[in-house]
Amino acid sequence: MTESTISSDLTVEGDIKSDGSLSVDGRLIGNLNCKSVTINSGGSIEGNIEADQLTNLGGITGDIHAKGVELKEDSKTKSNLKSDNLQVSAGAVLKGKVHISGSGNQ
């Protein structure tokens, strides 16, 4: 799987679609559709995200639809979140509606 990076000195305005993974150290203003995304400390996304796997160590403002979501310590997430699996670390901030639809739920 190919990994792309938005570096810390970069702001991208516009939607991104990728069949690979994305690492965000900078800022994305737009929607994202990819296989896997990691928003690193200091990175942010302002837009909706669709991914198989999302890991947040930075900031997100926008709706999230992902099979797996990890919100790490010190991350800030303002979102309506839909996921099959959600892990929230101590110190993570989550504001918004959460819908978990794990494989055991109907």
C-alpha cells in the first residue's frame, strides 16, 4: 500500500481520494477518502473523512465514517462519528455524536 504525506509546512485545500494511506503532519481543508489515515500531533483535517482505519493524534473537525477509529492522548475530535470499532485513549477529547455498529450489533 502506498503512503502519502502532508508535511508540517503544507496546507492542502481540496478533496483527496487515495487507494493507499495518508499521514497528515500539516493541514487538510477538504474531504478525505482513503484506506488508512493518521493525523499526527500538530496535524489537522477540516472536512469529512471516509477510511477503513483512522488514527488521530492531532485535530479533526468533520464527520467520520471508518471501520476502525483510534483517538489517541491529546487528540481533539469534533465530529459525528460512525465506526465499527472505537478506541479512545485517556486525555483524548471527543465532541459530537457517536454511532458504533460493531459486527455483533444489529
